[in-house]
Amino acid sequence: MSDPGNSAAITVSADRSLGQLVASATAEMSALVHDEIALAKAELRQDVKRGAIGGVSMTVAGVFALFSLPVLSFAAAYGIHNLGLGLAWSFLIVGGAYLLLAGILSLLAVAKFKEVKPPERSIASAKETAAVLQGVKPHTRPAQAKVSV
């Protein structure tokens, strides 16, 4: 079965002019560049999403840590005042829970940030294209007579 996406295969025939060959090469080069850009966008979109999730998790962790400071302060003040297991221990338990939640979210954020990688397939494809293009040598042009005006 033939591949419908491969309908623009290169066919060199004797009746194609130089202009047609240049136009064909330009069109194929343009399609290659567009495909590489699309690949890079797809890879970067995934990494941006991972980074956003990690950033939001880190922000929420910071908010919970910030909320725990007044709670722990009130708990310490009531603990010194009461010197017992009353209301102060309740505040300490709540403050500890906020810190525990902040720690869990921080670990989640670090894990998400570690998943962010460079667009490896795009880099490999671009290097491959550059290697192919470096192997292409321009044709020498015959010397033309100068026309004086």
C-alpha cells in the first residue's frame, strides 16, 4: 500500500527544467523546516505544561508554609500561656499539617521540574538536516563575459 503522505517523492526526469528542480527543492526544504518547527513546538508544549504544574505546586507549597507561621506562632503563645494539652496543641497539630502538606507539594514540584528536558528529537532532526546540507556542494558556474554599459 502506498503512503499518501509520500506523494511528493523526488522523481528526476530528463524533461524537468532547472527552474522546476529549484522550485521543487525549495518547496521540499520549506516543508522540512515547517515540520521541524512543528516538532519543536510539540516537545516544548509538553515541557511547558510540566514546568507550569511544578511552578503551581511550588507556589501552593509556599502559601501553605506562609499560612503555617501565624498558626505556629499562636500555638506557641497559647502553649506557653496554658502549659497544657488544650487549645495550643490543636494549633500545633494544624500548623504541623500545613508544613507536612507544603513538604509533599514541594517534593511533587521538584519531581515535575526534573521531568523537563530539552527537545531531543528536534535537536537530533536539526543536526541531521545540517549534516545533510553540509554535504551539498554548490555547482560551479561557468565564467560569463562582463557586459559594460
